[in-house]
Amino acid sequence: MQTPSIAELHVGDDPSAWKRAGFRINDGRCLVGTTEIVFSDGPRGIHSWVLRDSLPSQFGSIPTTFTEKPVPERSIAHPNGSVGFHHVVLMVPEFALGKTALIGAGVQVEDGRIFGSPEKGMLRSAPKMGDIELELIGPESEDRSRNWDLWGLVIAVDDIDATSELLGGLLGQVKPAVQPHRRIATLKKEAELGVAIAFLGPKECLE
């Protein structure tokens, strides 16, 4: 069996907002790398997803369907420079619940490591799903005030400075990323997207 991957992310946003953010959209779909963003009825943000080559598994309140369609050819770069997803952030009410769901789908998940300040009791792991990392974040003990949430996207671009110049005031300051030798910038709320999105530049040579 192949490694499960994310085939589609279904989003309830206005597609015109994504176009203003420099994404190319065709027939209500936007292919980024090998994963499609599908604009469909539902709440703003990512409200459901489709997993490829996955065993059936339940992801809390996130509607999940499954497909065996082959991986598509990678998208060409979007006007904003996007070439693929670096990672997708999945927030869960308890880390162990998220880990169990992913293992049930056939994903290999390492034990969680402390994320942020130790007193918050948050754990993180980043298993691979195809060519994307799924950043799994949740508390060590169940917090019923938290929901299952496909919260955010980090999208790789081929030139972070060109992305910044194109998007202007819609994009925050370009700054060093957690990933070594890379820079990152986050879309502002003025972009009117229901998904938290950051653009991650390529590795850079340091003199």
C-alpha cells in the first residue's frame, strides 16, 4: 500500500479572495503542487478533506472521504510563486487522538515532542503524507474546549521576495523561518481568507 496523502482540501471561502492573493483557480479548483483546494459550500476555512490511498479512519468532527485516484502532475507556479504545500496544520483536542486517527489511516506518526512552552502541555509531530508534512498539534491531556481543525497551510514559493512584492499590503513582513536558511511571511487578515496561510521561501545560501 502506498503512503496516504492529501488529495483535496475543501474550503468555504470566496474564491475571488484567493485570486487576489495570487492563486490560479479553474472551475472552483486550485491545484497547488499535487493537492487540490476545492471551493465548496461550507463554513469559511478548510471544512473537510479527501485522503488518497488511505485506510478508513475518523478525524473527529472533520468530514473525511477517501479516493484512490492517482497523484496528478504537479502544478506550475501560481502568480504568487506557490509551487506546493510544505505542511498542513491539524489541531486536535488531544494529541493521542490525532495520532490514533492518523495511524488508523496508515500514516507513520512519531511520538509528540513539546511544542511551545512546557507549561502549556502541547505536543507536536510532523508525519509525511505524500510530499506534504502534516503538522499534528494537540495537548497532552484532552481539552474539550478545542476542536478538530485543519487550521493552516504553509505553502512553498519559489521566490519569497517576489511574492512579497506582488501581494504588497496583503502580506506581513518577510522574516527568518524556523526552517534553517529559509524565510517566511504570513497573509494578513486583510486578505479575507478563512485559512491561515504562510508562504515559505526556498533554502538560501548564506555568505
